[in-house]
Amino acid sequence: MENLNDSLCPLNRDIILFVLSLCVLGIISTSTPTIALSQNNITSSDTTDNVVRIIRFVGNDNVKDNTLETLIRTQTNREFLGIPRFTPWYFIWQLTDKFGEKPAYLNRATVANDIERIKQYYKTIGYLEATVDTNIVEFKKNRVEVSFLIDESKAFNIQTLAYSGIPSFEDSTLVPNFLARSPLTKSSINDSTFTVYKRYSENELTSERNRLITFLKNNGYASVQKDSVRVLMRHDSTNRHQLDALFKINSGKKYTFGDLHISLTGPEGDTTNYQQQDTLQGKPHTTGKAKIILQKKKSAQTKYSLLTNQILFKPGETFNNELYIRSINEFQNLGMLTFRQFGLSEDGGLPDYSKDQIPAMFSLQTIPKHSINLNLFGMKRYGFGSGAGVTYTNNNLFGKAENLQISLNGSFEYVTSETVRDIANSNSGSYDGRFFQSFESQINYTLPRLIFPFSNLNDNVFFSNGRTRYGLSFSRSNQLLFDINSDIRFNLRYEVKHNERFSSFLDFIELDLLDTDPSPQFREALRNDFGEDSFEYQRILEDFRPQVSSILRYTFRSKRTDLIKRDYGYFSEYSIAVGGNIPYLADRFIVTPNTLEGHLPPIITGSQNNLAYSRFVKGTADYRKYIPISNNAVFGYRGFLGLAFPYGKSTSIPLNQRFYAGGNNDIRGWDIYSLGPGAIPLDDVTINGGGIKLLAQTEVRQRFIRNFLSADWIAAWFTDAGNTWYGPRTEFPSDGMNQQTTASQRERLLKLGKFKFDQFYKQIAVSSGLGLRFDWEYVVARFDFAFRIHDLQKGWFEDKKLYFSFGIGHSF
């Protein structure tokens, strides 16, 4: 392949310089120009007295104005609400000469640099012959319009792509499979040449070069750098706008890992006189003559095995840069040490590529092992009280980065007899002032690895970043009108961050045993406050009903977005859970063998409460996509599906495992818990929440003010649609309904609330509206105003009321 130029032209990924724009698009002026300056006039680097009021682009048929705005540094003053030339901050400065925003003066040198940036950008996207000029017009005294005049010319296309200089490997399929996976290429012409038929894109060529470098570095060629891979271009003899590309590769020689040096000091950071040293050689740690040389201080209180377990490569094996970098990440993820230094040499300096082996060095330091946090607080709820808590943390319990946290919290509160009587809403009976106490103890234990039955996965690179978490808590409280005899919770969870994109969570055991004694006054107070048939009344009683619940749940999460900004990429989460099996097995085989009671006996001695349980399966799917539609606007959409069904002898799902609709992060226009199930009116709902949920949301977000009051101001237009429904096994218990509700009425409500394929689409609630967001660096405040487009009781466009909601963070 012949060269286009006499000299080789390496790619430069820094060609594109994106600069944040400080203005919104201006409107083209219709004023008669009085002064015209061409690019040839722009030679002075001095700032003029002219203020830039309008910026426009002419001839950019294939590139949006918003894109070009990000490239230039010539700016107008900040506009308000995107209104052209409406710059109140600049006007304030004109009036006061002190406050507000200084004028955006014209700088001819800046304009000249902007021209070069635009030209370079056009070259990177295939318009190699594009030209850019400028015209500066003074339409009013000391007020100018800057126009960038662009001649894009014709785009260049790449016909074929070839590779030269890739070394051979023992595995003959390694290189062909790697080349075939290139996002640039299509069909193969031969082993090293492929068709492309794409417009020239320097970004894509740069990405392919980086892919080649990564491939070589991960297969032994450690000395490969950017200038080791160059791209050559040749014009087609019949059409100069058609190009053939060649990646010319100089891989250098192949390397193996040399000796690995690991040193660990204590919190004091002293790197002299290491008291403990060891050397490992041979299987399973190294191959050949390579060694792992370990030294550490006694004050580090860490076992050697913790250090070697984080190493994902073996000294003596073929160099693999990915395993080297991931080993560094493994140390950082332990949470109990920090890096002092690391590198591909014995002393942490630059690698020496003159030899066949490349040593590695990790210098580490532990953080303090023990910490205690004590807090005292005062409180006032129904009366005056006080409390205290203490938390002890050991971040390296047994020398292998185990984290143990123990916390104890207690409080007391004195409530007068008058307050007790007022809360109970009763003038009868005798109420004495009394102290109410609460106590909670909690133990959390975390291992930086997976344990049985998943311990074998620790050696798999895809599972190397794993954690096992245990949690156990016990609480008791003597509160106003009710007592919690015991609340015992235990959780065993496995977490794996497979990479920056994928994560897995397995709640292997999630067990909660709650034994309560709500007093008659407690029930009476709830009835007086909420009504006997209200959702709040049933929900609170359900929360304090003696019960036991267990869940086995797996969750898979995939994301490629900023979880605060949510302005690009996607987020998805999928889960499947099985509930109630642990109490069922205890009931079936331990408590009353071969007999199902449907409940377990009380856990605490002296309690008279049996613990109820339910068995169910539950699955969810949540997908969210964010599509930038301009430099300042994003279109986002979300789809959610939830299914939960009881099985066995259970006919209901625990209240805290059901699906609900409404709220500021759900279907705006309805309060939380106030929508559904199905088309049942809120006042007629007795069994709250459903076993089926559908949700769809869309939102367009447009930033119209930058960095005002330290925040970006964003306007939003949103539409939400969805509902919840009862599952096929849901039944209305007669004792759970209002006594005046007849059997036929219960049947009617059940029909309105159950999911039916020929009816559910008629029961989709829809809301739409406008919102305002204040986007600070780490938090987003959200104000939304919604109309009910489809109210299930009133119909389409019949509800004229405006509903307001506030939230922290984007709704999805």
C-alpha cells in the first residue's frame, strides 16, 4: 500500500478540543452591516472594544450548530432562558460597572484559533478538505456579529482496512478472532484485510489503534506505545475521496513477568526495617525461576495470604497488562490499605524494556485497624428524652481485610399522662406518665471475597471483585401504646462488581422475625386518625403484626451512565426472588413435623404471639435509557415490569413486597399508594398494593441556564403511564371489608382490580406535565407539575387540577 504523504501520519487523539459553551444559540441579525472583516484581518492578539452579541455558523450542512458551539471560545454574554441578546447579568454590569457579568469582548486571536478548531474537527469526521473563514460585522457601535463561514466540501470514505506487523501466536485463532471483532470492519478480503465502507472518522481509527495496543499489551508485548501503531492512508486511483487504510504495527519483543516485590507497612508509614519477610517460588504462585518477595511490618497485622490472593497474574508467565491493572484494583477494593507506590520495576520507576522480564512492585500501607465512634443526642417526640450510641469498627479483624462493625444504641423518653390521653383520643380510662425505652444492637461482618458455596469463583477474573456481607440486629422498644418485644433481622449477601458495567447481588438469606404487642389504645388511635378501612390503618397494623419473613433474591445490574446526572447511556436492573421458604421448612420439618400450621411459635420466651408467614415468588425488570439530543438536552425513557404471586397455601403477598403506583418517582399526578389496583377507586380499596405492575415514563430535559446560583437550570416535559393489579389468586376476606360491603360488591371490586388481558390497557393511568430541575454537582432538586391525562374514574382529559410533586434526584 502506498503512502499518501512522504512521512507517516500517526493519529492524535487530542485533535478534538471540546470546550464548554457559555451561551445559548443566537439569532441571525437582520441589521445592515457597516464593517466587514475577513479572516485575513484577524492577526492581532489584542482584545478589541467590540462586544460579541451574536454568533452564527453558515454552511454547516452536516454538523449541528450546538456541536460547533462546543468547539469555539468566542462567546456572547450569558443569555437568560435562551432569549437571544437578553443578557441581564451583562446589563447589570453596565449599570453598576461592578456587579453582574463583564462584557464578552471580541478577541481576534481567539477567533483565529476557533477557525482552526473547527477545521480540525471537520477533518476528524471525514471532511478532510473543509475550509473555514469568518466575517465580523459591526451592526451597532461596539456591537458585533461573528459569523463562521464553512465550506464542508465532500466527505472522504474508507473502503478497506488492512493490518501489517501483528505477531503470530501459538493459538492460531487468536489474531483472526481479534481482528474479526473490530467495530470498524465488515467482511474479510483475506486474513489481514477487511472491507469498511464507512466515512472517515479519526475517533474510530483512534479507538481501533487503542484496541490493538490493549490486545498486544495483554499478550506479552509490554513495550507497545501509541507511536508503535500508525495508520497510513492511500487514495483510490479512480476516486480520490475513497481511501484505503493500513495499520502498520511495530510490536517489539515479547515479555514475561519478572519478580514481584510486595511491601506492607503499618499505619505509621515507616518503610525501614521490615520485621517479617518471605519469598515464594514455584506452584501455585510463580512459574520458572520468578519469585514473589514479601516484606511487612508487624504493625500491619496482615497475613501474607491476603496479599498474594489479590494478585491475578503469576510471575514468570506472559506479561498481561490487564491482569496487572486489575490486581491494583483488587488491593484498592480491600478498603483497609492504601498504595504508597506501584510500578513495573523493582523500585517503582520506569520499566526497563532491554530485558526479557518485567518485574512489578507494590508498596502498601494499612490504615488504622480500630476506631470507635460515640454519639450523644437529645430528642423530643411525644416528650423529652435522650439517647446514646457507640460504634466499634475493626477493618482487619483476622488479618485478611475482614471488617467487623458493632453498634449499640439506646434511648429513653418521658411522656406525660396528658400526652398519652391525647394520643389515644380518649377521655375514659386512667393514663399515667411513663418512660419509654428503646434498644438496638447490630453486628455487620464483611469479607472481601466470596465464601461457600461460591468460594471457587474467587479465582475467576469475572468474579474476583466479590464481597460477602453478614448482618444481624436485635431491637426492643417500649413505645407509646405499643411494644416491640423483639425484632430480629439476619442477612447474608454476596456482592460482585464484575466490571465497571455489570454487578450482581445475591441475598442468600434475608430473615426478619417481628414480635409485637399493639395495645387496644393503639388500634383505637389509628382508627380515629385514619379510619378502620383506610390503607394507613391496615398498613400500620400489618407492620406491627407478629410475623416472620424470608427472601432468597438475585439481582443483576448493568449501567453505563452517571447515576446523578443521568444524561447519557442506560441503567437496567433485573431481579428474581423467592419468599417464605425458611419459615415454611421450619414449620414443615422442625416445629410440627409432617404438619403445616401456617405460622411459627413465638421466638421470645413469654410471648403469646404466633408468627405468620407467606410464600411467594417475585420478579422485576427495570430498564432506563438516556439519549442526548443536543448539547443541552436529553431524552430519557423507562420501562418497568413487576410480577409477584403467592404459591402453596398462601393467598397473599406480604405488604412490603407488593407493588404500588403513584408518587414523585413513579406516576406523577397521583400520591404514593393512591393509584390502583386496577380501576378500584381509592376510597374502596381494602387490599392495598398489587402483584402485577406496569410502568412507562418519558422525559425531555433541556438545560436553559448554566451555572446560575451554582446550579444548572433544567426544564423538563414528562409523561408517565402505568398501574398495578391484583394477581389471579387474590381474594377478598369478608372480615377485612367494611361490614356494609356485600358479597356482590366485593366481587365487583375484585373484578375491577384483577389483571385481565382484554381490560388492562383501559386501566392505564396517564399523567403529563412540566418540571424544573436545579442541578448542582452532587445533587439534583426536582419540582414537577402534572395533569392527569387519563384519570381512571373521570376519564380522559376530565381532571383540570394541577398536581405538584418535589423530589431529590431525577425521577428515573
